[in-house]
Amino acid sequence: MKKLLGLCMALVLCLSLLPVTALAAAPNVQKIYVGGEEVTSGGYWATDSEGKVTSAGTTQPSNNYIHYDAGNNTLTLHNATIKEEVPLNTSTYVVGAAIGVINQSGDAGLTITLEGTNTIAEVGKGIYVLASSNSTGDASLTITSESGGSLDASGSSYGIQVQSNSGDATLTIRDADVTAENSSYSGYGVTVRAGSSSSASLSVDGGSLTATGKSEHGAGIQYTFGGGSSGSGKPSLTVSGNAIVKASGGEGGISDNSSTDIQIGVGDNSSGGIVFDGNKGTVYGSVT
């Protein structure tokens, strides 16, 4: 009996020493909306060809659905079409967004996993991640895919915006094909907005990003610092994993309002990538 007890205790000790994958839970008091529906608590939502979003509870639809895993703060888009936005009476902070993430007292962040072909259209803002506090909070968005998934996000204001009013702002695209475009008179394909003296970073590791500001008053990729006309923050764009970034618009491909020059170069993956800033293409690293 003593030998059996000792064996059990040893087994428990060994199991306790095994590596454990930490769950990336959502930041405290953060809220997430998709197609006008709050999805913060998790579950499944079906989408139809008209872009309507309908709750499916805990049952996974066979196709064309959205799933939010609250424990891992991961939103999965599976051949989803979203053409509904957050209404004014639901959230004044991310109103008009097809996918809206808001935290008024800390960090705001989300990981979006793409499966198949996904579309966001006919809304004011495609994806909007906002850390609105003026005293604390970074904003981050990661878009990834394990199966070559894609996303076409179009909005009358912008396709994708990641914004922190006081801290850093980070957009990461990994192994996914993403198109973000402004569909009206004035706006940007992608906006990364940080505090006036913070960091605004965009990285593309594998896959591609095509960002278009269609109007004469919009760039493909815009870095913005603070709420005024200028700032001193650090804008950066890194490419790796043979990624391709294409940015174009009436105000140019890539623009910013910072006194610091945009740093463009190779990320952690040594293979680098190609960046098209308007009609000018530059190869970074050893691209195959």
C-alpha cells in the first residue's frame, strides 16, 4: 500500500512538471461585438449570404459561422459574411463596426482565426479594436490562419483600425491573406493609431496584406499618433515568411503623422518579404 501511495505521489509530481499552455484570456471588462451582436460570453453565430448574424448558441453550424472562444479570446470566422454593424444604441465607442472590440479601462485585444473565405462589407468600419482609456491600455489585433484562410474587409471609413488612445497599437497578420479597403471619399485601408509618443507597429509574417485607400484623401496604410495633427511616436512595418504587402491610395501607399520616420524591414523570420508602397516595390531579406 505504501509503495502504491508513493507511486501515485510521484506520478502527480511528474504531471505537475509538464509544460502547460497558458490561455490568453480576454482583457478584463473588454467587450466584443460581431454584426451588431455582443459575443463577449462566447458561442456560435451563423451568417447568411446577406451578411446577417444570428445566434446559434452552443451548436456549431455546418458552414458559414462565427465562433468566439472566450477562454482563449479567439474569434473564428468560417466562410463568414458580415454586413451588419454595431448600432449607436449598443456601443457609442465602436458604432459602425462589423467587428468591434472595446475596453474603456485597460488593454483591448483579439485574435481572429480565418477558415475559408470571409467577407466584411457594406459597413462603416470593418474591424475596430479600441483601447479608449486616456491613462492606460494598449490595443492589439492578430489575424491568423492555419489553412490558408482569407478575409476581405471593406468599410466606408476604413477596413481595419487598431487604436490605443494612450499606449501602443499593434496589428499582426500571420499566414493569412487579408484585404482591407476604404470604400468612400475619405479614409484608409488600414489604420494603426497609438498614443502621441507610443509605438504603432504592423507586421506581416507569411501570407499577404493588400491595403487600399480608394479616395484621393486616403492612404493604404496610415499610422496616426495622438488626437492632434502630429505626434512623435514610432511607426514600424516588418515583413517575414515571404510575405507580400501592397499599399495604395490617393495620399500614397504608406503615410503617417509622426516626426519619426517609418521603420520598414525584416521581422524575426529571416526570409523577409516584399513591400509595395504605391507603385514602388522593395524586397527585404532573402525572399524566395
